[in-house]
Amino acid sequence: MIGRLRGTLVEKQAPYLLIDVQGVGYEVQAPMTTFYKLPEIGAETLLYTHLAISENAHQLFGFVDQRDRTLFRTLIKVSGVGPKMAVAILSGMEADDIARCVREDKVSALVKVPGVGKKTAERLVIELRDRLKAWEMPRQDQLPDGEPVTPSTANDSQAEAESALIVLGYKPVEAARMVAGAARQSPGASNQELIRLALRSIQ
């Protein structure tokens, strides 16, 4: 079992990362909540990982925060929720927001996540209610401001943001609408900032 990776961040194209650990490149899938906290390309990073083994593939999932990995592991224990859906849920909401939705029975908020229907959302609330009783309230952590990004045109950033949302399960038309709204809200924003604003618009 691979539980942690420390290495150089070589690539980041949501939802995939490539981490170089002493010459070995590990391809890792990560939710957008992890992408927001990553350093720039070429910097060292530490990820807490979960290895999912199925009949057809071995997939490695990474998280900057151990609490996010804990919640991911809790989510995939819910009937009908696989790793891909768990990544989508963690991409659309912060861990504390997910816990709050469960505590307050906010099924409508969970349904907005791609792939999560009403029955699945209700199952999440029912099955996670007891498991998340001890979940801590928000710690008021702030995302880093002014993260360096590779210069790109607005169109490039929007295209990359749309592609990331489509990979997460949003329909192309919906992804385009969400990114366009984010671009109007924050002209000149990076692709990661556009994704963050787009996902916030559905909450």
C-alpha cells in the first residue's frame, strides 16, 4: 500500500498529477480541493495517498490534507459511491461543507455534484450521519493567496478549466456556462481559480 508520496510536482492537469519520486513518476488523481493547495510546477510536494485496486486498474489518489483522504475513504464505503464519484464530491465541496450537508440533511446541495442523483445523495446523508459525528468544524484555513501560475491567455485558462470540469463529470455546455460566469466574475483569473469559482457557483 502506498500511503504517502514526497517528490517533485512535474505535471498538473486536473484531475491528474505527476509526481517524480527519485526518478519514478507516479500518476495521481486528486480532487480540485487538493489542486488549489498545490505548489507551482517544479516544487516539492507531499501528498497523502490511497491506492484503489480493481480488476482492470490500479489507481492512486492524492490529497494535501489527511482529513480529505479520511473523508475520501469514508465516502467510498457508501454503497454506490466509487473513487471517481468521491473525487467529484470532494472537488465540488470542501470536506467541512460535505460534513455540514450530512449533518443538516442538505440533499439538494449534494445532488448538484455530477453523477450524484437524489437516491445517492439520500444514501450519503443516511450512511455518513453516524460516521461524521466526530468531524471537526471548519478550522478557518485560508487558501494561499497569489500562487504563482504559468502565464497563459484568458482563452487558454478558460479552455483548461472547461476540460477539467468535463473530466469531473459536467456536460460540455454546463462546463462552458460555469466557466464563462467565473471569467466574468474574475477577469484574467488562472485556470485553477476559474475552476474554483465555477464549482462555488453551484453550492
